[in-house]
Amino acid sequence: MLPGGNGDALWIEYGDAASPRRLLVDGGTKGTWDDPNGLRTRIEALPSDERHFELLVVTHVDGDHIEGALELLLDQQLGVTYGDVWFNGWKHLPDPPEPVLEPLGPVEGELLTDAIVAQGLAWNDAFGGGAVAVPADGPPLETALADELKVTVLGPGLQQLVNLKPEWRLAVEAAGLDPDKPRPEPEEPLAPGLESLGVKPNVGALAGSIFEQDTAKPNGSSIVLVLEHEGATALLTGDAFPSVVLAGVERLLADRGDERLALDAFKTPHHGSRANVSSPMLQKLDCRRHLFSSNGSRSRHPHPEGVARTIAAAGPGSTLFFNYATTFNEPWADEELEGEHEYNAVFPEQGGSGLSVTLGED
């Protein structure tokens, strides 16, 4: 989990340890592109003939996911190549059933589109150039990358893309992507965080708090992926709605005849937001490693309720991985709390950022 600011930048390696294959899911914020532990530095550390990603996924148009990916595509001096780029741009958004006035395309979304087209990159090739989305019914979509990495798409559905289209410009401006406009207020109301409460978190009370789902249409359009390789499985969710994740997981379970989805890692939706981590979603997962990617700078992610629901559903022996140590997540490192609920909290080394998690090993 590279330091992506308040966003995601997930660098994935698989296969031969001496010559691994690589994927990149999102690029974090623009401000983290030059972070000493960030995406650009990580690429520059590779020999020039190894700067290849089997797949680049931009899960959705929010700035904390797309900005770093745009910096990457615009910096052609790095010599990075890609097997395929998955990103749902304006052309992939279906028309709503009722006519609407089509707004102009969003800033970073259109710039990313221009970069993909100008460089002649494969764009959603696994989907015939169409939208990365799941059909209304039937099993989830599966594809395979080099060295037998299976990728299953659980979301978004076409309805989430329909919902996004008439608000494309509005959504991008609300996410602060236009560099000529000031950053907006956070998209979620700020409630008191643990750092201001001055008390140890009450897991039971927080986990049982009233749940209200996220309604931001860009988040609802997030690409949700299951990655499987040599017995290791990870679920990556972008900022997806928990109802979309749950629906995708249930379709996958129905197709496979299982009751719960066994995972080696779960990247929590929307950085652990109280509005994107629901108990029904978590109860369908059998997972002991939970990943929280955020420095909390925008919306105090992860929220206490999101972490508490995760601890309550995961059960004994789970581990919480945070790629930053902040006032919003450090209370979860309380030894008494860890012992009481039988979990472990893992952070970067003191003063550092970013975190590596190895799957397929105990």
C-alpha cells in the first residue's frame, strides 16, 4: 500500500519473486507522486526493462485515486508500459433512461482519456473496449492475466455508471479535481474522531452504531476486483458502496457454491469510512487481513465505526494494516484493546509511510 495521501495506490506483485509480474490499482493524490516512498520513486528503482504493468486500474474518477495515475501516464520519460488500462471514462457511461443535459467531461478524467488515446494504450481491452462493469445477472466477469492471475470483476453494475453520467462534472468538482478551484469541504460530515474523544474505543458500541450508506455517485462507480493467484485471494474495492460489494460477493458465492468468500486480504472500501463498511458485507467475508489506505487528511479516515465493525466481524486472530500512522488510527494500537478483541494493528516504521503485505504465507 504505497503512500497515496488520503487515497489509494496499490502496487501488486505476483509470480516469480526474482522477476515478478506487476499490477497497479489507482495512483493516490497528485501530491504523493513525488513522495520519497511513493509511486514515482518505486518505478524509478526498477531497471528500465522491467517498468511494465500487466494491468493499470483506475477504479473511479475521484482525485485521490486518479491524480497520481494521471501523473504516471503523463510522465513518458519513465518508459512505463502497460498490458491493459481499465478505466471507465465518459464514453463508457450509459445514457440514463430519461434525457439529461450532458455536462462537459471532468478535468482529470478527460486528461486521462487523452493520455490513453494519445499513447495508443490498450483501454478496457479485456471488455472489448467497453465498460468495466458487471451485467445485470449471471456470474461475475472473469479474465486471466499472465502467469495465471485470475481477475474477477464484482462491480460496478451498469446502473452505477448510469447514475454517474448526469453528474459527471458535478462529481469531479465536488472531489476537488479542477486545479483552478479550491478544495471543497469533505464529502462526509465530520464527526468527533478518536483523537478528540480522549478515550479508548468501545468496539461493541461503535460496531453497533446506526449505518447509513455512502451516496456519492463517483464512489458507487468504483471498479471492484477479486485477484487470485496460487491459492492467495485479495478483494480490492476502491471506494465502492458496501451494497455493491455485497451483491458482487453474493453472486460469486452463488456461482461457486460457497457460503462465505475466503480472502487473504480485504482492502476496505473508501479507506474505512463509516458509510462504506457495513456488517452485512463483512459477514460474507472470511478474512483475517484488513487493509486501510489513508492518511486521514480529508475525512478522518478510517472512521472508528468502520474499524470497529471490521474487528467485530473478523473475529480472533485478525490483523489491521494501516499505511500511515495518524491520530485517526493509532488508538487501535492499544495493547489492552488488541488483547481484549484478539487482533493486531500493524503500522509503518516510525516516521515512515507505505506498507507491504505478503499474501499466501502465514
